Amino acid sequence: PAPPPPPPVTLLAAKQQVPAEDQWAIRYMTCLDEGSSVAALIRAGKAIAVSDGSFGDVHTTSSFILTSRKARPATPVLPLNGRNIIPGAAPEQDSYRAELGGVMGVIVALQILCAVHNIAEGSIQLGLDGEEAMKSVFADKGPKSEDAAYDLIVDIRTKLQGLPITVTGRHIKGHQDDHVDLSKLDRWAR
């Protein structure tokens, strides 16, 4: 058999090695420093990720960011940003699936970061405003086959178990900026 390919050294190289069935999750992904500042934060347990999904007439989409827990860290951080379009038949598309699509984007981005930067341990906290999606991803019990978005939940949970880092969840109340000035919101809400 042919020897395995060498570990990727760039985000683009790692992205190209992601299995075809997961490419949608990181369809658009950018980071100006190849993820090195976010990787350092993950190793130190000072990284956060936030994702949000949107259900519209034509597409179910999500976006996500991996960055520093602190708004003004001592060392500048260049965040990793991404967005995607969530696959699935039209009747399956809804805001719940959109939220899960954002989580999947974060998880696949973490797989890439861990591969490129040889991350063997660390942690990140993942926040989203979809409380039901958060519960599904981080529940103690596995999902039932009749649950909505069963395919995504199982895939996300399997990928989480395969990461060399710890990922914890955090619910963020959505649309807080509808009632409070943006400058008065905490880091998670912004």
C-alpha cells in the first residue's frame, strides 16, 4: 500500500484533505495567520467558537468564528471565520438544522486546526443561540433515529469524540441586540 500523505502544513492543504461528504461544512473558511493564534488559544484553553444558523426561503446557512475568549487579548488574535450552506432535502431544512450546520462547521474547522498545528490537547467553548441544537450535541444520551436532523447530530457527536481537545457548549440568548445597545452586550452576545 502507498504510504499515508504527510500531515498538511496549511489550512488550504488540510481543507483539501477533508472527506468530500464534509466539504460543505467549511465551504468558505478564512484565517490570515493559518490559524496559529487560534491554535495557541486552544492549547491554553482560552479559545471560543460561536456559530449561528439561518433558515431562509432558498438556503439554510450558517456562519462561525473561532477566536479569543477575551475581547482584547494580550497577544493579537486573527480569528478563523467560516460559513456554509447546509445540505438536506427541502422538507428537512429549518432553523434547528441551520444551527447544527454551524456546529458542524466549527467541528470540521477544529479537525483542520488540530491537524495543521499538531494540537494534542486543549479546549474550546462553543456558543450558539439554538438551545435545542446545543442540547442535542452535548446530551449524555444518544439521539433517536426519529429525531430531527439525526444525521447531523450523529456525525457531529462522532467527530467531537475524535477530536484530541475538549469542546464544551454554551447557550447564548439570541437577538439580544434587538433590545440592548451592542456596546453593552458581553463578548458572547456580540
